[in-house]
Amino acid sequence: MGQNSKYYGEEIEDAARIIITSKYVVALTGAGISVASGIPPFRGPGGLWTKHGEPPPNGYQRFLEDPVKWWRERLTKTGFYRDFIETLSTANPNPSHFALAELEKMGFLKCVITQNIDNLHRRAGSQNIAEIHGNAFLLRCIECGQRFEPQTFSITIDSLPPKCPTCKRGVIKTDTVFFGEPIPEDVLKKCFVEASKSDCMLTIGTSALVYPAAGLPIRAKQMNNAWLIEINPYETAISDLCDVVIRRPADVALPQIVNKIKELKCLI
Ligand code: APR
């Protein structure tokens, strides 16, 4: 079971009471929230990087040097990346994603900032989402930044690299942010604005090692002395900064927090 809480006696009740009394709750999610959907994390036990090693830091540079090669590999179903996309395509939202969507609907959660590219928050019904590392199911022009649903235009092996139908100049790539690629300005700005408004941040299923995402809870704490609530079975790089630490899987802890909020709301 969890630790004794510093505040109300049990960390699920702690988290619920803090969320109820906070004005602007933001969730920062990482790969761990999608583990229950069958998508492996990157680091730690069973992690993709643990198994295959981290990809080279110059993925974006290599794409720019030869976008045709990247697209040919993507379209001909080869490479580790293709297998990862197959796993994403068969995954479904789990109780964690639905719990965050419910918290937003109840008015207790203002925004989900996710490092995940799996589209599961959107499919679970969350509305205000910032996908800081992009979305594997969207395409984006590297010149004008326009995003597209893949079905809006056909990409064939003899018309590579795909060109942007909006600005006519840029090359189209997946919206997923590659290693070495700058985070698109629009989404980065949104993340900083949301973190700056937050007086409570839930950090869920993230090792908090990759910046700028990992800096967002620190920004919220520094700017607003925000409550930080960590939901992760293992310790992370920011556990010591958190006010409440819930060492349970997200798909167990988040529904428990939602139920506790409902219980407490009935008592008020
Ligand atoms: N519930 C909650 N957390 C979990 C669960 C679970 N069921 N299972 C694992 N975790 C935790 C792990 O303990 C770990 O701290 O999820 C975290 C996953 O960490 P990472 O694999 O490093 O994923 P993340 O933090 O999202 O990585 C950030 O790194 O490689 C880049 O672009 C990639 O977006 C990714 C970024």
C-alpha cells in the first residue's frame, strides 16, 4: 500500500483534496500512462530504449538530409519505427486516459500536456491537450507547421518527398518530434503558458528526464509554488520535489483519485 500521507493520512485522499482545492490543475503525462494500453515505456523495466538503446540524437538531421529515404522506409514497412507504429495503431485508451478526460469534464483538470505520440488522450475524450512531442497519427509541414490528418492527401512511393499543399514549399513529415528536432513553437508556447498558470501539476508516468517537458513541473513549482503530485510505481528525477507521491500504476491510482473526488464532493 502507499505511504502515509503528509497531509490527510492517505496519498489518494491527499491528491483528491489538493485537486479539489486547486484553481488550475494541469497533468503532464509520459509513456508510463500508456503501459496499460500495451505500449512499452522507453526507460526502465521493459523499456524500448532499455532493449534497443536510445536512438541517435540526430534523427531530424538525417531526415532533412534524405527525406525520400525516410519516407521509403516508412512506406515499405521496414525498420523499428514501423513496428512501433503498428503497436500504437492497435492500442486503446486505458482507465488512466479516461480518468483524466473525466476530471476535465468535471472541471478539475484544465489541460493535459503529454509527451506521448499515441493519440490516446484525444481518443479518451480529453479536449485541451498539448502534444509536446507531436502525434504519430498526424503529418506536419516542416516549413509552415501546418498539421494534416494522413487521409487528407495520398503519399505514394513515386511522389516522395510529399510537399505541403498549404505553403507549397515545405516537406511533409510525421508530426512526431524527432531526436534533434526543435519542438514546434506553437505547442511549446502552449506548454509554458499552461505550466505558468498551474497551481497543481500531476506528473504521471514520466521519468522526468527529457527537457523541456521535464522542466514544466519545476516551472509550476517555482512560479506558483504549485502542488506537485507524482503517480509512478518508481522513483523519478523529480520525486523529491513532489508534495504527494503515489507509487501505484496510473491505471489504478487515477480512477481511485476520481472516485475519492466524487466521494468528497458528496460530503461538501
Ligand atoms: N503507471 C505509471 N507510471 C509507469 C507505469 C504505470 N503503469 N509503468 C511505468 N511507469 C513509469 C516508469 O517508472 C517511468 O518513470 O513511466 C515512466 C516512463 O519513463 P520513460 O520511458 O522515460 O518515458 P517518458 O518519461 O515519457 O520519456 C520522455 O523520452 O525518449 C523520449 O520522446 C520520448 O516522450 C519520450 C520522452
